[in-house]
Amino acid sequence: MPAHKCLWSNVDDNSGHKRRYTKRMIKYLIEETDFKLLYISHFFFLISPFLYLRALLNKKKYKFENADILADKLGLTINPFVNSILNFICKIEFVLFNILSSNVGGSMIIVCKKYKY
């Protein structure tokens, strides 16, 4: 799920996101359900500076009905070369992810377990 309100941009709008979450928000929301939070961590922490820059450059509010056609203009598609670099960064992050839990990153992952009644 998307993390950190400061990273909000038109890319979020056009991706259909409703909000960006904090760990505190997620913990509160999970407590209000029949689930137990087992694990929570941020990821995409190595590209956080780029996500912040993207947010600064894409604050303009515009929404398109047919976003698929305009995906390149909205920043929803990635150049294959850039994608290979991001893929490499994600592989590094995956190794680090197993070592530490981060409070920084563009997204969060949560693991929950449903209570049995």
C-alpha cells in the first residue's frame, strides 16, 4: 500500500489511490478489525528520494478518464532501461529487507492473521 502523505502526486490520483498511509494509521485500522497485525514494514526505501522528487514535480491535479492511453504522460509506464535499474535496486533492497525493517519507503507491506472465533 502507498506510504507517506508527502509522496502524494497526480500519479496516485490516476492510479486510483485514495490515500497514503502511515504505520500508525495501519495499526489503528487493523485493531478495528478481526485481524491481528503480524508484520509491517516499508519498502522502496532506496528510491525514496526519487519518489519525493516525483511528488514535488507532479503536484498538479489532473485526472484523465482514459489513463491507459496517457500512461506515459502520467508517469505510470517506465522506460525499459530505467526499469532494469529499478529492478536491480529492488534486488538490493530485498536483501536489506531481510536484515532490517525500515520506516522509510514509498510503499508498505503488512501481514495479518484473521482471528478464529
